[in-house]
Amino acid sequence: MTDAAFPDGANGAAPRTTTSLLAQDARTRKRNAAEARFRAYGIAAIAVGLVFLAVLVSSIIFKGVGAFQQTFITLNVELLEEKLDKSGTRDIEAIKKVTTFGYNPLIDAALAQAIAETGIENPFSKGKDLRKMISSGAAADVRDYVIENPDEIGKTVEFRLLASSRVDGYLKDRVTRESLARDKNLSPEHLDIVDALAGAGVVTKAFNTDFITGADASESRPEQAGIGVSMLGSFYMMLVVLACALPIGVAASIYLEEFAPQNGFTDLIEVNISNLAAVPSIVFGILGLAVFIQFAHLPQSAPLVGGLVLTLMTLPTIIISTRASLKSVPPSIREAALGVGASKMQTVFHHVLPLAMPGILTGTIIGLAQALGETAPLLLIGMVGYIASNYPDGVIEGFMAPNSAMPAQIYEWAKRADPAYYERAWGGIIILLLFLMSMNIIAIILRRRFERRW
Amino acid sequence: MSAFWLLIILLAFAAVGFVLGRGRALASVNGERRRLHSLPNYYGSNVAMLAFVPAVLVLAVWVVVQPLVINSSVSNHIPAELYETGGELNLIMSDVRRVADGLDLAVKNGMLTTDEASSIDTEATDLRALLGEVGVALGSEIHPSVLSAAQVMRAQIATGNLFRSIVLLVIAAAGFFIAIRMTSGEFRARNMVERGIRGLLIAAASIAILTTIGIVLSLIFNTLEFFRLYPARDFFTLLEWAPSFSGRGGASSLGLLPLLWGTLYISVVALLVAVPIGLFSAIYLAEYAGPKTRSIAKPMLEVLAGIPTIVYGLFALLTIGPMLLSVFGDDGFGWMQGQRSVMTAGLVMGIMLIPFVSSLSDDIINAVPQAMRDGSYGLGATQSETVRQVVLPAALPGIVGAVLLATSRALGETMIVVMGAGAAARLDLNPFEAMTTVTAKIVSQLTGDSDFASPEALVAFALGMTLFILTLGLNVLALYIVRKYREQYE
């Protein structure tokens, strides 16, 4: 390029290389190659980032969808009167005295009968061995049904019972015959039976509503575990966050943006807010543990405490976005209001705040989404290790009684080191991400719909 | 009267005050609203505010202070031979509290009369069974002195609450009557109310300061308590991390260095992944990409920042870990023992940090004035030469700031290392070895532990303090650099 500008023999003896405008010289080629390489690095970097995203999303989806399907065994259980209600009076107290152990033989008989109907040989003589195919919670389901409908005793009723997690895993290709060799919970003979029963339509896979609405189960019964209760815990926590963080955040932003004088105190607040935004979340957990539990004696694992900790964490996010949207309201609005005699306070509350509201709501929703996915501080206030097996009794219990939260529940499942629970954890993540996605989409729609360009 | 009912009464007071204040203001000008200084509602609000706010503030302070005062006065009633350390005293005091609460509950449920409750003794009745019935579970038999302390506590709480009700009602009434007396046509009620609201706004803004103070105090007090039980020198210099949960104190060695090493090692791996990818993406997006590519690729990358860390943790544990193990494990190179390792956690953390580096650098590169690029092009430089020799040097301080912010994120990240890095503290160079970090140990030392008397639990606060100081220092430095740089081109 620039070579052409030098006249012939500018540096003495060097013979002038004849170059054409159409053919590139070596140096230009080199520079162009460097340019292309540099560009390729950029494209490669973005591609790598997107590949990571794709791998992450696909591994979530592939491993998680299984949790929404569950294997059921449909059995005709004969509710024998002599087993369940010896007196024959249908006295509910007497029926309740029969524990789940009393129901097991009935289920065994029904299962044996179903196997006999398919024509396959039953290699198990003991009901206990046969029963390994069915969830250990199945007897409780039957018992609950009988206590609810005592009149059905003596009849044969069709039940859709949960299969055990190993059978479920076999139908989802998680458990293979080889892997069962080291597993004393199920044997390959069981799988032959499962194959036959599946062919006969007794063993079926169906959509698993219990995973979405159900409660957590003990470690040995992954097939029963659901995320419903912890979802409710998360919901109560989000209520606390919304009720505390929104008013406090908006009030603080109004002060800082509209009233605060330029002085040391204001600077102190600003520095604090920007630093709190970057403090690791686990430190907020330590704060919650020390202040709310150690000092104020609030109950451990309660959604109230979790909500308070998350409030402190989300406050900076909400304040930053609220200030941005207050700032975007043009000064002419304020001047007009002041001009017709409104006080400063009236100007802010009657004119500026309503105009900034869409932006504030958007920021709040994004802050809530952040809080919903946060796990680390919840570990410290005792939300992990607590088995959320019951729905809270009322609204007050919802806030005060120990509960789990969605991310804490997912962590709890991941800790249990059972492939069946891993599947639940991935499934829980799908639900969590669906919530986050819809919250973010609502925020984007709000912004698109109500954002004003002045 | 419980705090809840007091609050209801105060609210009722305020409501009555509002109506009366408004009425009195209107009456003082014979119903001619134009002669009032402020709108009538402001007069009402003023009365309500003066009746309600001071009383509620006192109530809030009282609720916090009373238990502290009663606790310290009751703990003097416990004979010194019952306990040796402060931790044991704490346990006894929580028993005392539970007995006192249980007796109150029993009276409320009608199982005891008030007289019976205050004259009960451990000889005549099985107190533990009785309290068990109202749902208060006690670990051991109740010592007579615990019961007497509980009785003292109940008496003090009762007098405290009585005084509280009286004081609060007097304050509320005083505020009410002062405000009513002030109310007249000329009174500047609006200015008064607005001053009150302003106070409220300032209070809300101060919560940020309070939070910081809360963090610092809760860390400092517990850290000092830890250093009383465990020598500070050992904490900072020991090369071993081996807490013992069987015996108390002495037996465990709690050295910070192996944890710090794990933290730094994982962060370095994460930054080695995140910085090149993030920086090159930012350069491409800012300098080369057309608006269309930019509008797709940028939000896609930023999705990575919105994914909760628990998801990354599970991804590390169940996807990346096994993947690495199949390549570097015994079937492959044989460097890796289990799926948890520095590499697993570092790689996944790096993915998480990509959008941090890329969006911040993108902003900074975009802030470099176009004139500088134009000058470079004018001299005949290619685009990549311009980026390397003009744009990047100009943006360097900002990029350093972005990397520092990402580092502070990496140091404080918890879920990924808890699930991906392992639990054993190790000083090792092999990146495929499991190591542990400061955050992971905070979690494991504090989870499920409500007794903060042992050094093994308290060490978590010292670790938290270390983490807080490290990240705070990095943030302040990063913000300083970024801010200084921004001013340069504005």
C-alpha cells in the first residue's frame, strides 16, 4: 500500500520490486492473513461460548425430561375384608389400626395374579421379593384410599401404583441388566417380568403430576419425590422479598435520586450499595445466620428468614434499576409540576414515580428471578437437609414453619447420589428455569410495552 | 399485651387521629377549605403520623433490647457451678427460655392456671412431660435452678411487657394530643408530613449501610470469638485443614492456606477459560459483528449469566465431571481419581464468567472514541492492527477492572465448588485432583449446626471474613480503575 508512495531509489540501491495493484505482495498477504486469523479467533470465541450454552441446555433437557414421566403398575387389588376390617363394622378407627404392613400381602397377591395372567413364570416364591418392583410407598397409597372409602372393602379395586425407582430406571434405559449385577434391590428376573407386564399394558409410563405437586420423599423412595412443597417454600420467600425489597428499594432510590444532597452521607450510601451488589452471596448467608437466627432467634429453615436474607441480597439490584428508570424521566416533567405549585414530594409521588413504574417493575422482576435461583445463602440458614415432606398448614406456617426452596431441594437431591435422584434434580432445574424464563419474558414484555422514549 | 396487639391499637389510634385532625382543621376555618394552608388530608396525616411513628419506633427498639436485658439479668441467676464455658451457659439459657415459653404456652392452653405455673416445682410434677404435651421438647431433666431462672424470666418479661404497653400508650397519646393542639388553619401540615416522609426515605436508603454494618459486625464478633478459642497464628500459617468433630478444640488443625490455595487455583483455571473467550467475543461483537449478529449473539451469551449457579453446579457434577474423567481418568491418561476436581469446577466456573468478561469489556471497548480508530485506519492499519495497537491499549485499564470483577466473582462462588471441587483440602499442583475452597468449607462447617460454641463452627466466620475482605478489596480496586478510566474519555 504505502510502498507505492516512495519514489524510485529512495533508499539507494534496492531494486524496485514491481508490484501490481491486482497481486498482493508478501507483506500485505501476511497482514491480511493476520487480519483473517484475528477475526477467526473472535468467531471461534463466540462459537465456543454458544456451544457451551447449547451443551448446558441440551444436557438439562435430555437428562431432565425423564423426571416428568413415571412408571406405574396398574393392579386389581382385592381389598379383603378379613384383612382390613375384621369386625366388619366399617369402623374407621378399626380400619386405621391396620398399618401399611397389613396391605402388603394384598398388593403381592394382586401382582402375582397380574404376572400369572401374562403367562410368564413367576420365579419368586416370597411376596417380599416380588414387591421390590413396586414403590415402598404404594401400600400407603392403598391404605389412604381405603380409609377414605371404607365401603370399598371386600371389593376388587383397580389401583395405579408407582413402580420402584429401579423398574422406572429400566424403562428409561437408566438401569441395565449389567448394572443390576451389583444392585441387590432388583434382579434380572424382575426385568423379565417387567418386560412381560409392559407388553401386557400393566406397566405403563405416564405423565408424572406428582413430581410437580408432590412433596419430597425419603432417600430410599426417589420415585415418590416431588418438588411441590419446596416450590411453595420458594413462593413464600418471594412474597417476603417482594414485600420488603420493593418498598425499601423504591424509597431508597427516590431519596438518592431526587432528594439527597451532595454530601458525605450520600456518598457513603452509594459506596455501600455498589459494594453490596458485589459481595458474595454466601456472605449474606452468614449475615442471615448471625443476625436472624443467632441474634433474633427466628426459626431455622423458615421461608421468612430465607426471604429476609434474599431481600438484602436483591436490594442493590432493585435500587440500581429503579434509579436508572427515575433518571430516565425527563426533568421537564418535574419542572412542569413544580411550576403549577406542586411541592417536591408531590412532584415525585404524583408524576415522576408513576412514569418510572414500568422500569421499576421490570427491575423488580429481574431481581426476584435472581433471588429465586439463589442457593448458597439458603444452605447456611438450614434449608438443606430439611426434608420438605408436608405442605404447610396455613399461611402463617407457610412463612414460619421449616420448609425447603426449589434450588435447595435440587441441591438436596443432587447430594443423595442416586441416579434416580439425579434425574429428579435435572427435572427440578427444568421447572426452575421455566420460572426464571417466564419471569424474564414478562420483564421484557413490560419493558417493550410500557417503555417510553422521551 | 403482645407486640402484635399493641401495633393494632396504635394503628387504630392513628386512624382515629386522622379523622379527628382532618375534622379539626376544617372546623378551625369554618369549612372554608381555601383558607387552610394545606389540603385537609395533610392535617389528618400529621396527627396520625405523630401518634403512630414515635410509638412504633420505641416499640421496635424495645422488642430488640428487652430480651437482651432480661437475658443478661437472668443469666446471673444461674449458679456458676452449672457451666464452665460461655457456650454451656448459652445452652442452659436456651433451656431456660424454652421452659419459660413452655409454661406460658401451658397457661394459654389451659393446662395450668396462672398460680400453678408460677408455683410449680420440679419435685412435685413431671415438668418435662408436661411441657412435652404443649409441644416444647426438652433434652434433659430440668434442673431446679433452671426452673427458678425461668420463673424469674417469666416475671421479668411480664413486668417488661406491662411497662412497654404503658410507655407506648403514653407516647402515642402525647403525640396525638400535641398534633391535635397544633392543628389550625395556619399550621403548615404539608411541610410537616413531607418532612416525615423524607425521614422514611432516608431510613430506607440507610438500610444499605445497616446491611454492611450487620455483615461486618456479625463477622467480626464471631471471628474474635474464634480467635479466642483457636490461635490466630495457626489459622494463618498451618498447612493442614483437618477439623475434628468428636472432641472440642485442640484436636483440630484449621489452617487457612490449603483452602486459599484451592480457591485461587480454581479461580485461575476459571479465568484462563473465561478471559480469552470473553475478551475475544467482546472484541468481535464490538468491532466486527454487524448489528444483526450482535443482536443475536450478545443476548445468547448473556443467558449464561442469568442461569442460577445451582444449575452450573449440577452441570459440573454430572456432565463435565464424568466427561473429564473419561478422558483424564484411569481409562485415559490416569491423572484423575474422581469426577470432582479443580478442573471440573474451574471449567464450569469459567463458562459462568464468560458473559461477565464479555459484557463489561464490550461496554469498555465501545467507550473508546471512534476518532482513535479513524486515526489508525487513516495511517493504513488493518482492523485487527487497530484493535491490537490502539483500541486494546486504550481500553486496557477497563478490561483489567472487568477481569478483577470476574475474579472477585470466582472467589466468592459457592455452589459450583461445593458440587464440583470436592471436600478434601489439599495443597497440590495437579489440576485433576479434588481440592476445596473457602466457600465450600464455610458451607460444610455451618450447615445443620446451630451451636456456635466450637472452633470448628466458628472458623466459618473467620473464613467468611477472609472472603469478604478479599472480594471487597478486589471490587473497590476494580471500581476505582473502571471509574478512573471512564472519566478519561468523557
